[in-house]
Amino acid sequence: MNKDEGRCRLCGKAPLCDGLGFIGYDVPINDPRFGKLYRCPNNPIENDSERRARLRAISNLGAFADKTFDSFRLDGLMLTAHEHESLSLAYQTARKYAERPDGWLLLTGGYGCGKTHLAAAVGNARLDWGDYVLFVTAPDLLDHLRSTFGPNSEVAYDQMFDRIRGAQLLILDDLGAENPSQWAQEKLFQLLNHRYSYRLPTVITTNVEIDALDARIRSRLVDDRVVRRIAIAAPDFRTPRASVQNEITPIASCSGMTFDTFDTRTGLGHDDQANLEFALGAAIRFAEQPQGWLVFTGPYGCGKTHLAAAIANAHHQQQHQFATLFVNVSDLIDYLRQVMGGGSANQALFEQRLRAVRDAPVLILDDLGGSELTPFWRDKLFQLLDYRYTRVLPTVITTARTIEELDKRLISRLLDARRCGLVAITVNSYAERISAGRSLWR
């Protein structure tokens, strides 16, 4: 008897697949494995290295080969509990999806929050399983389709479109960044509608609001029978808040401004001492439990900035428990102005910087109204503060102006006692108090 008789011609082991490399399971009709083919356990992916290399080349994932679940960071710098929770949920959801792709996975969030990494990790995982994966950004997808209309195109439009439309797993990155022409919207809809109708595994990332997309595409994306939508609230890991803090106002330069070093007595009478002690108490309470807004008003040198910096230093010493960002308004404007103009790349960086400040878990904005701003910057500053007001994000503001002298649009926010605590420091500047104290001894 031939020693190979009765063995699989593909692997030489006991026959399971009759040399086909794939097997079907004898299961009831309601079993999810019914009617599907699976790779034979005696024919592991590792035996098909040449095919895997071809699939990786086709996938466009070469530049993202390092984007795996193992390399994804869940310990992002200065993350709040909410941000960490959203990132962890996105990670766990993407990982489960990679194990058994079914329907669509939609990842939303700001620039650099980890959407593309997770999408690529799904693609790399499925490549390891031998799937035909195609990764493409929405703008590049449309460019590829447009190029097929040219006389020198090596691939016909229909062939290219079918290849993308029928991919075993399609990863469409940065949806909404494409040119929203009628042609582009129509092609995207045709592509996504086909995959939606047949529930073909599709991963989509976007940083735009779903309502801003084409209505036909939006209606598919909000169908929770097919689409699992995960919103990532984490900040941009490429421009973390710690870098923003260091580039605008290094906290080390204010390290001496603590609650212990705040002087409530020198050169002051009883009423003025009580005024500063009240302000100090308000700052300490806010540092212990940041809620709503706290606004310090008073003349330059009276101690407003010291108290604001003391709040930041208290959190810094607590290992960023509340991820506080301390910034002077003039420095903030200069920081944002550095990337104004110069094309879409700078515009994206401008938005990233503005978002990092806007979304800080605790924002301390020093010297509001201390410099004259153009209408453009007044609008940007108002938008930032209005965003934080409507979401009740913990915010500390210092200003040498009276409330009535500030932007008229802000006054109603600052006078809202439900969300904002006003502390008026009425003492003279510290320099004047020292001088007055010395003169008493002459």
C-alpha cells in the first residue's frame, strides 16, 4: 500500500478538505457557520507566504504595517477618564470586529485620536488571516477613479470600481475630506450603497460631523442594524496637550506660584486680608474639585495669576489627575497665529492646536482682555469659550477688566451664577503692598 494513500494531497496529513484547503461545517441552518467555507486547520496562513505578500501589496497597507493592536496606545498622556473610556471602547470594538468582520465599523473623532491606527490594525489582522483587504483614503479613492478615465490608464474604470466595491474588507479612511463635487458624491454613494446593501465588511473613519455628509450616505451610516459607530473623544496624540502646554506657557516657569506661597497679609488691613483669603479659598476648592467656571477679576499684580497658576501646579503635582492647561491669552493667540495661512496642512494644524486648547479637561485662561484683538481673534476666542460654556467644561479665567468691559457676547456667560463663580480681588498690587509695608517701618 502506498504510504501516501488516504492522505491529503495538499498537506500530507489526514484528509479534512480533500486537498482544497477549505472546509465546510455540518451545522444547523441557524448556525452562523452554515453555508460558509473556512480555511482548513491543516492549511494555516503561514503556509501561504507568497499569497500573503501579494495581498499586502494590493492592500495599500504597506505604510501602516506597524499599526497593529499590540502597538496601539491606551495610556495616552493626560487623558481624562471619559477620554480613556472612549479610546478603550474603540480599541475593544475594533479588535472584536477584526476577529469576525460583519457589517460596518464607523470610527469618528478629531485629528490624531487613533481612528486610522485602529482601522489599519483591523486591516493588518485580516491580512494575516488571508483576506483581500483594501485600504484607501476617500480623496485618494476618487483620484484613482478619475485617473481611469485618462487615455493612458492601465486599468479600466469598471475594473477599478468593481475591485474596490467588491473587496473582502474595505477600509475607507478620512471620509468627508474629499472634494464634495456632485460626481464625487455620486461615486461614493454608489460604492457605499453596494457594500451597505450586501453588508460587506467595511471600516470607515471620519473627523467631520455625520450630519455634514451627503444625506444618502448619512442615512446608511446611522443604521445601527448594519453600522457600529464608535466616537473617540481622545486628543491628538501627535500634538499632545503636554506639548501645547510646554510651547505656550511652560508650567515650570510658574512653579513657585503655589497656595502655600500666596501672601494674604503683607501690607494689608483686615478687610483686604479677608478679600484675599476668600479668593484663596475659592481657588483651593476649585483645585480639589474642578466644576464650572471660576473667574478672578482685579488690578494687575493683585494675585489673580498666582492663584490660577497655583491651581495648575496643584494638579501637576497630582500627576495630571485633571490634565490642566494653563495659558496666557496673548501667548495663545501667538501660538495659533504661527500656523495661519500656507495651505491645507497649516489649516489642519491650526485646527489641531485650537482643538487641544478648546477640549482641555481643565483650562486656565490668564489675562483675558489684556490685549486688543482683531475681530477674527475675538470671534475665535469667543467660540472657544462658548464651546466650554455650553459643555460646562472646568475653566478658570483671570482678567484685569471689569466684566462689563469684556466681549459683550461673554457677559451673559460670566454672569451666569449657575455655572460661573466670580471673585473680585480688590487689593492693591503686591509691589505696592510691599512698598507700603516698608514705609511703615521707616
